[in-house]
Amino acid sequence: MPAPSRTFEDLLAEAEAVSVDGWDFSWLEGRATEQRPSWGYQRLMARRLATANAALDIQTGGGEVLAGAEKLPPVTAATESWPPNLAKATRLLRPRGVVVVADADEPPLPFADEAFDLVTSRHPVRAHWPEIARVLEPGGTYLSQEVGPRSVAEVTEFFMGPQPEKDLSSRHPDFARADAEKAGLEVVDLRYEQLCTEFFDVGAMVYFLRKVIWIVPGFTVERYRDRLRALHEQIQAEGPFTATTTRFLIEARKP
């Protein structure tokens, strides 16, 4: 937790200056906490990678999660759309023999039919199930951890006010199951958890919103300075700002 002497302006300036490239949140250590799902996605992913022959990691971010696996298949590829992440993922994964491919996160995937026996993705913006099914070989597996419905909605509503109930079809695990099955896949595992996230200072929130851009679309410090000041004062008076994170794990097999 930052020292009490640090001012509102100091915290904002620091959080605005730090890089938000990649998908590494270590800058938030001691400033925010996020409860992790019980299933341990990276551990599950590493186990699948260790026995695969050809794997694809979709929307790999900066490649940090994939790079955490001790053993990678002989053929491993990853896709990413954001140029700073592409560069970071290439630097991290190329020494491991992984080809990182620029992709717009829209169909089609830039790979042939039945090219992989394992496809993975952590927190995809959207899962394009027909494409996942197409690039999987028969008997192949898709493993993903996804953001669930109304994740950290308390943050969105603090900055933007009450939000209308949105179509949850791309975020609810039941709809993910239906979409996977419609694409011809068999769902073999589906788990959902609600978890706790805490922000200990306003700088942590600024960093989070700069990095996870869909929580408050169009976020900038100047645009939301009044709400940020209100948040700073609330944390000073009441302690950490708490929000509910939702996650689900889905594993599907191509018959």
C-alpha cells in the first residue's frame, strides 16, 4: 500500500507514465489484489502443452502465459492483434521456437484446417467457435479461461454510472457451451467462479483501466479526473475499493 504522503497528483502521474504493454500485471503488486480461480489455468494449460504435438495460443497478449509453460510442443504458434503486444510476444516467445502471427482477432484464423491438436486462449475478447473447431484436428482440445458476465461491474458503474443489462451471450458460460456445441465441439469441462478484486490506491485503478480498456471504454485521466478524485478520497476514508471478478474455464473436444 502506498505511503500516506503520496498525493493524488503523484499517484496519477506515476500510473500514467508506466507502460501497459503486454499482459503482465506485476506493477500492481502491493497496490491491488485479484483472487485467482481455483482451477489454476496456467497449470492446466502447461499440462496440455506438455503432451501436444501442435498448439495454437489465440490472443496471446505479450506471450507471458504461454511462456510460463515448461515444455512446448514441437510446433507452436500464437496470434495477437495489438502491435506493442506483438513485439513483446515475439521477443519473449521466439527463443522458445514459437511463431507469433499478427491477426485481427476476427475470422478466419490464418491457419489451415485441422492444423493443431491443442488450441488455448486466456481471456479472449471473443471466442470464434467455428474457427476454433476448424483448426482443431479430430480428437483435438480447446482450453480457455474467459472473463465472465458483469466482471468488475462495480468499477464500470463507479465511473460511468448505472449500466443497462447487456446481452451476456459472449460472456456467460452457458452461452459459451451452446456456441461450442453448435460448432460441433463436445464440452468436457465447464466451471464458473466469482472472485474478489481490491484496489489500494487510485494509481492502481488508473493503471488497470489503461490496460484493460473495455472496463471503462475511452478512459483517460483527464476525462475522468473528477471521478478519480472521488475514488482517491473514498479509499483514503474507507479503505480498498472492492469489485467482483467473474471467470469461467471451458474445455471442449473435437470428436
